[in-house]
Amino acid sequence: MPDVVNSGTRIHFEVVGAGPALVLQHGFSTGKDHWHDAGYVRELRDAYRLVLIDARGHGQSDSSHDPAVYSYQAMASDVIAVLDVLGELRAHFWGYSMGGFIAQCLGRDHSDRMRSLIIGGSGLPTQPPPEVDPFIPELEPGMEAYVAGREAIRGQRFPESTRRLFLQNDAQALIANRRGTQNETPCVPSSKIPCLIYAAAGDLPLAERLLNEVPGATFLPLPTLNHWTAFTQIDMILPHVKSFLRQVEAGGLAVPMEDR
């Protein structure tokens, strides 16, 4: 699996399948293999050229302890660097949670490279960030303690494959990531890009605020799910995403040329 260096940071990625390019960007504290773990890759690889990226500070990408290295704009530029090395001029992009915030920046700063955006579990905050990011004290004792805390909140142990996704990461790099992105103003993607926004119960205010800023976006509320299950219960998400992508590919959700 190849790497690319973007502004001094090595970014690790994987390419699976064939067809139109579809980038899959994971959420905070996991890694690109979460898409394999949940079953998305198996379901999509026959129709799309899937590009799975370990965000900076995660998985096998470089993990700096310097908060200045981290921003959603920097992570969006990492995606563009990967697309460049693959020779993909434009791609669909699907990001969940942290990946959704990266999607928003791609849709604002690199709209000419995006065929569509699928944004899950993120949006526009309705209030300023807390003075102390709640993830930081959870991460300070290390990844084992962080995972145990996440399991306590969830009420059950993660599968071993999921635990490995968390434990591959460096807690200090994740803390730097949170500090670097905490006060960043979220991006609003261009309304000229076909966009699907979906969110579970706790994320609905964020998603609805983003929806108000992106006229014409498709909206999928998932009020019976939580932030975790809105990623793992793929049978409730994937049919909608497949339908959306088929419509984009067929030109049914294309933005008229005069509005581009």
C-alpha cells in the first residue's frame, strides 16, 4: 500500500476495486481499516475505485505531536495530494465524523476536484468549543485507557478488530490533533457540489445547520441511531448512499452548468 508526502507529512493510503473514484475518510481515533471492518469496502469495491486514507495522526500516516500540523484544511490537502498521485482529477468523497469535517473543507477549498460529497456525523457547531476538549483527558492516560472509556460509554466491549483500530494510534498525536482543530472555523462546502448529509440523533443539530447552508443537499436523518451505530449499521446507510451515487453518476443530481 502506497504513501504520499504532503507538506512534509507522510500520508498512507490504500486503493481497492475499480470504477469511479470514491474516497473513504474515517473518523477520529480509528483509521482507514474501519471501512473494511464495518463492511463498506466489501459492498462497494465492485462498483468504485475506493481510496482509503489514514488521516494524519492516525494509522500508518505520520503522527506528529505538534498541534500546528493539524487542521481540517491540512487534512483536506492530504486528500488532494493522494488524488494527484493517483491521477484522479475528480472523485466522490465520503467522510464520517472527523472525515465529514474534512469533506466540508474539500467542498469549500477544492470544489473543482469533488464529484460529490457524502457527509456523515458532522456539520456546523451551534456553540463555541468547550474550554477543554473532552477527548483530551480521556486520551492522556494512553490508548488502552481511552478504549476502555469508550467501551464504558458504549456499554459493551468493542470487537477485537475494532479495538486494534484504536490501539494502533498514538494518544499524544490524537491529543495534538484535537488541539490543532478545536478552534478551527468549520468549512461550508459549495452548494454547487451534489451533497448527501446524514446524521444520528445526537448529531442532528450540527447536520441541520449545515443543511441550511447547503441548499439542495439531500438529507438523511437517523434519529434511532447514535454516533457510533450510524457508522456500523451499514444496512441503514449504504442503500441511501448507493442510490445517491448512482443518481450523481447518471447526471440526475448534476448542478446546471450556468450555476457552476
